Amino acid sequence: MAKVLIMPQNKVKEVIESDIWGTLSEILDMGISLGKGDDAIHITIGLLLLLTIAFLMTSFLLKWFRYLFTRKMEGDDKLKFFSVFKFIKYVVYVVVIIFTMSAAGINITLLITASAALFVGLGLALQDLFQDVIAGIFIILDKSLNVGDVVEVEGRVGKVFDIKLRTTRSLTRDDKVIIIPNHKFITDVIYNYTQNHKTTREGVTVGVAYGSDVQLVTDILLQCAQEQKNVLKNPKPFVVFDDFGDSALIFSVNFFISDAFASVRIKSEIRYAIDRKFRQHQVTIPFPQRDVHLFQARPLEHTQVPVNPKKDGS
């Protein structure tokens, strides 16, 4: 019958600590040392292994956060965040390297002081850049601006065709590209013509002479809007009698279109139709005019000024 040797518990613990862990500690402590005394730098296998594990963990955690952050985004929006997470990864790598240098015995006080001054200078110099990037992240997340929206920025109307982290590009009606820093969509008042829906209401204002048949004018304006192929049938166009102007009766025809970017051309075509139909029905568009009345307490006095005849030889 074989005998089983039972080792005491304290003996097992001693073997683990002295033999297994001791050997492992010796392996991890193997490396090179540069310098002597307090200024010595120790680069060991354990330190390099710790640095490698830190890099791998950082890369894994950032990929996991990126997945959670962008899992509900569209493909194009996900690509825009790759550069942001790559920048964060590099920053974390730098922090890990600094702590590793400190663990190796390198005095990093001077390095941290210089880095702090450098980061303050970069922060001040790149303040607008960071502001644009943060605004771009908010735009992508809350969907306050989308590709295809028609916006008005500083009096210029354009259709958005590209949204990046730092800038947004839009195409104006005269086929020019406007590059808009993203912070303007956060700090300034921006008119988005198509935020709620693609349908927008437009209008054309016209004045007719006093004494004109206002019902005839209303019918003509409605007919001009309804015959325009780019005007929506529903909601229906309508006419508003705006005011009694100084020189004319002011009317406006309001209509709805599905392409706000083409509103200038559509309104121009309606104005052509209005002018043509007004001529056919003899409706007059008056010129601006003013009546001047002079009131005098007494008649005007006329005085003749004698003219000196020219002298001979002069």
C-alpha cells in the first residue's frame, strides 16, 4: 500500500514564497541598471511587462468605449470618431510611459513641469480648434445638423453636404463652398430652414395702384402660385392683403415648396408670371411717389437783379 506524504500547510506556503514566487521575482527583476546611487535607472523585465500590459489594456478599453459610444451611429459618423479616440489613446500612452519612467527611477519632475507649461501654451493656441472639435461631437451626437439641411450663416444660405469634427461645409446657391467652423453652430444663432421638415413657406410681395380691384389681384396671385410646378398643392397657397402703403396696396402670395435651396429661382418665376398677368388684366404696379404741398402766408415776391453790361475791351 502506497504511502501519501502530507506536507504541513506552513511548509507549502514557504515553498511557494521561497521557490516559486522567489524565482518569478528574480526573473522579473532581471534587467539592466544605468548609473549609480540615487540617480540609477533600473530597466527590468517586470517593468517592460507592466508597460506592455498597460498598453494592451488601454487599447482594449478604448476600443470598448468607442463601441459603446458609436454603436448607434451611422457608418460615416463612426469614422469621424476614430481620430478622436486615436488622439485619446496617444495621450494615455504618454501618461503610461511617464509613470513607467518614474517607476524605473527616472526623475520626471522637470519633465512634468516642462510638459505642464507646454500644454498650457498649446491649450491657449489651440483653444478654437478644441472648441470646434467639441462642437462637432455635439452636432453628431444630438443630430442638430444633418447633411442636406439648408442653413443661413451670417446672411449666406447654403446646403450642408459634409459634417466633420472641426468644420462643416455647405454649398451656396451660386455654387460656392462655405467652410463653417463648428463652434458657430453652438455659439451663434443659425437659421435651419429644414430642421423640422423639408417643406418651407416662401412668399412674394407686390404692390398695386390704389383703386385696383383687390379681388382680381387676389385671384391673379393665387393663379400664378398654383400654376408654378415647384409649388406644393398641399398646403395650398394663400394671399394676404398686407397693408395700405404710401404709394400702393401691398399684397403677398404665400406658398409652400419642398426645396428651400431653390426658393430664389421659384420666386423669380412667380414674379415673371405676376407681371405678365397684371399686364393682361391691366393691373398697374405704381412707381414710388410723393405729393408735396406748399403752404404760404403770402404770395411769392419776385425781384429782378440788374445785370451789369460788359465793358468795351474787356
